[in-house]
Amino acid sequence: MVSKQTKTDVILIGAGIMSATLGTLLKELAPGWDITVFERLGQPADESSNEWNNAGTGHAALCELNYTVEKPDGSIDVSKAIKINEQFHESLQFWSYLVQNNRIRNPKEFIMPLPHMSFVQGEENVTFLKKRFDALANNPLFQGMEFSDDPQKLKEWIPLMMEDRIVTEPIAATKIESGTDVNFGALTRMLFDYLAKKGVDIRYKHHVDDMKRTSDGLWELKVRHLVSGEVEHYVAKFVFIGAGGGSLHLLQKSGIPEGKGIGGFPVSGLFMVCNNPAVAEQHHAKVYGKAKVGAPPMSVPHLDTRFIDNKKMLLFGPFAGFSPKFLKNGSLLDLITSVKPHNLLTMLAAGAKNMPLTKYLIEQVMLSKEQRMEELREFIPNAKSEDWDLVVAGQRVQVIKDTPAGGKGTLQFGTEVVAAHDGSVAALLGASPGASTAVHVMLEVMEKCFPEQMKAWEPKIKEMIPSYGVSLMKNETLLRDVQALAARTLGLKETVALELV
Ligand SMILES: Cc1cc2nc3c(=O)[nH]c(=O)nc-3n(C[C@H](O)[C@H](O)[C@H](O)COP(=O)(O)OP(=O)(O)OC[C@H]3O[C@@H](n4cnc5c(N)ncnc54)[C@H](O)[C@@H]3O)c2cc1C
């Protein structure tokens, strides 16, 4: 069966936004390197990066309440919000560079300006939102944010959500115009089109079955063509495992010690999509609420205007759920086969520790359509069942590992780069904040894996991403410049830039 062995410089496993971003960065920095991509599906962006499989929020902490935590003394910790906002700015700068330099075109097809809002009810939540607003409003990164607890003002901001609402308790919202809706599927496809034109060898319907280190320190991948069944072996100096939910299995196959003791727990997602354009037309924002008790942070309910296939749509969710698959197109055996002797105790500890999450997921799976409609009616009081359909979104595999702070079997909700000590292989695990911070996370992969080249690459990185290595919060002039550039090149609202002038 084994036909040949092919040598290449870089192998990217998976054709999602992460491989697309890393491949594009490397083509700018090391144009002479040979890159090969393997994707088990027939086209790019068919798993989590697909526009129907994620929420398309350009996560910049403008509306996500879980990025600002209330400390025991009642003050608000905004450090995570600042970090995520600055990371999203790195994505905006790189995308601006790509558009400006004709690597990709028609930014409207992948990014649209859209107000980001947080919406809460009940005295305690309103107090929290006001404190959050006070902690962020004077920060240059969040300039332009408004707060209101006046139902009349909210009617102006979110008419669909306020129509027929009986206000019996305090209610409040924040609004900021500089938010975005990002079609990560469209962006991923554009980047792979560009990479193909630049000579990157992209092989669809190719499944990476196995990988092992060769005696001379390279990586040999066993790749199966899913149509012909033919097996080929590819050898590379560097491998990026950007296989989304498939990354954990491949990391385990690599056998690197850095991958030991790590487990994964899949959480599936479901959205409701409005099939009535007259209703969708009445809303224009991404409105994030507060997570329910026991809910994982990525299950914060939100009502989102989306731009998909040049159409304005309205989606609500995500509802969480459980499936043992690690990929939407994965296998029911994914979870069980990810349990190995080295992570068994970690997985068992996680199971025992996360009973509220398990209970929450089971309840979510059991919800009927009418029960889901009731959750939607907290956002749109007069929502009609016939106007809404259910769509299955992507799978997120949360990392489980032992941590000094959380102890054995701690569930992680972030994104994690796991790299071999010699930088010859890196895997991306986890899914939050996800695609929005792809540029920052891929720069982190490069720092871990190409420390020697990074010095020489730095001037070019700074040309593409001027805020690389700089705090935008502390450098307002640069912040203004990069926001103005994003407004000009990506068609984001000019007010984003003008607000700060
Ligand atoms: C419900 C939901 C909502 C989300 N909302 C947001 C949001 O609003 N904003 C945001 O920024 N992020 C969001 N995310 C996260 C975001 O979608 C992901 O972080 C991002 O798409 C991950 O990209 P990726 O390239 O790592 O993985 P993917 O896009 O999943 O790509 C991985 C690819 O690898 C392939 N693959 C797997 N195994 C193999 C193998 N063995 N051989 C060959 N190919 C393989 C898969 O087929 C797949 O195409 C959301 C995710 C979900 C599930």
C-alpha cells in the first residue's frame, strides 16, 4: 500500500482558520518554504471555522460578560478583557495588511461593523454591568461604550428585544459601535485560495492517520487518501496540528512528553436561526446576556445579527449539548479513544469535579423546541415558534489538565498551544476566544517553534502587525492609527477611528 515518501518544509494538518492563518504568516515571512496542507474533508472551513458552526463574533471583550470577573471585594477584574481586545486588534491589523496588499479582496465578505451590546435584568446584574462599564469606559480600548438603564433608551437600541416586554425589574445594557461580525468561514476560504495561488500544496480528502519522529529529528506522517484508500508518507521539519477537535488525538500520536496528561471534553453547540426576514431586519447588534448557573462560559446566550452569503440573518444561542464526537464530522468513539493511561486519572478527576456542568449539559440536550423558545423569549418576548429553526453548530473540545491553581482534572476554557521542546511540532487545543485571536495564537506558535528566525522576521511582523509586542492600551497614538487603518481597509465604521481622535 505504501507508495512513496515526500519531503516538505512545513506540514499543516487541518484546513481551518488556524492553519490558514499560520500558512499565510509563513508565506510572508519565509516565502521560499514548501508548505503542504492535509484536510480530511473536501474543502476548507467545514468544521468549527465554518460560518454556520460558530457565532462569528469578533471577540474583543466589548460585550462578553465572562471576560470581566467580579472579584471578592466587589471590584471588576478587566485584565482578561484588555488582553483579548489587544489580541483581536492584532487580527484586525493582519487582515488590513492582507487587504491592502491584495492578498485577499472584498473584506465585506468576511467582516462587517456591528454594535456589540451586553444586556442584563435584575438588580444584581444591573449593578454588575454598571461596575463593568465604569471599569472599562475610560480605557482607550473601550472608548465609545455607552450604558443605559432607561427602558426608553433601550427601545431605541434594541427595539425587537423591548417590544411587548413587561419591565418588572431593573434592566440595563451597554452598547459600543466598534464591534464586528466576522465570517470566519469566508475568510478561511479566501486565505486557502491565496495559499493555493502561492504554490502551497493543499490536499483535501487526506486524513492524517499517524505521525512519528524519524531518527534524524524530522516528522513522518502517514496520510490516507479517503477516496482511493492510498497511503502516503510525508516528511517535514515542522508540523502544525491545526486539526481543531482532531488535534488531541494527533498530539497523543506524536508521543511528545508535552502532550501527556492532557484530556479533552467535547461540548456541542446549537443555534436557533430566524427564518422570517421581517423579524431579522428589526435587530442590528450582537447582544450578549449572562450565563446561567452551571453553564460553561462559552454557552452565554446571545442574539446576533449575522452576515452570511451577503444576507442579514438573526441567530440565537448557543445551546450547549453533549456528543462524544470531537469533530462535527467525527466519530462516536472520539472521547473514549482519547483516554490513555497517562490522562486517565486527570479525566476521572475532571468527571467528578464537573457534576454541575454535566447536569447542565444533560438538561440542555433534553430541551424541547418550546423550552428553547422560552429562553429566546428572554431576549425577544414575542418570538414566534414558527419563525425559528434549529441548526447544529460545531464541536468544541475543552482541554482538561492538572493545574497548580485548579488541581487535578481542571477544565480549561481557553486556547492552548502545546509545542515540543525543540519546536518541531505544535498543536492547538481548546476553542476560546477562538478564531478571533487566530493571529495572536499563531504568532505564539511561531515564537515557540521558530525562536531563531523570529529576530530576523520581527521587522516584517511589525510591518504587518504594528502592535506586535506593544500594549495598545498604553500606546494610544498607535491604537488610533491601527483603528483608523482597520476602518479604511476593512470597511469598519469610520466612527471607530473618529471616536478616539
Ligand atoms: C458553537 C461555536 C461557537 C463559536 N463562536 C465563536 C465566535 O463567535 N468567535 C470566535 O472567534 N470563535 C468562535 N468559536 C471558535 C472557533 O470556531 C474556533 O476556535 C476555530 O474555528 C478553530 O479553528 P481551527 O482551524 O483550529 O479548527 P477547525 O476549523 O475545526 O479546523 C480543523 C480542521 O482539521 C481537520 N482535521 C481534523 N483531524 C484531521 C486529520 N486527522 N487529518 C486531516 N485533517 C483533519 C478538520 O476536518 C477541520 O477541517 C466558536 C466555536 C463553536 C463550536
